[in-house]
Amino acid sequence: MMEVLKKGKNLKEESRKRCTCNRCGCEFIYDSSDIHPDQRDGDYVICPNDTCSTWISVVSTMERQRR
């Protein structure tokens, strides 16, 4: 039978990031599945506010791991 000796980090919670849109002020939380990859302009998320939809640059998970 397996027994946990020391509880690890909740990786799902760690991958979630908080963000504020500079255009409309909307505050939201996103995770890696919300990131749109773009090699030319950099990865981004889209503001979830229906009247805004601004593209917001983010540092991708892969790029964070390289640092």
C-alpha cells in the first residue's frame, strides 16, 4: 500500500496566474490552456471582458522553465 510521506505542491493551482487588463481593468485568472502561442509576437491571453477582448502578452510555461 502506498503512503504519502510529504505532500507536494498542487501543480494545477501553481499553473494558474492572475492578470489585470490594462485597457478595461478586468481582473481574471488564466492557466496554460488559455494561452495562445505566437512565435512572432509572443504568447498571449485574450481579456475575457466581452466589450474589450484585448490581447495581453504573457510568459509561457515553457519559457518560464528555461529561465
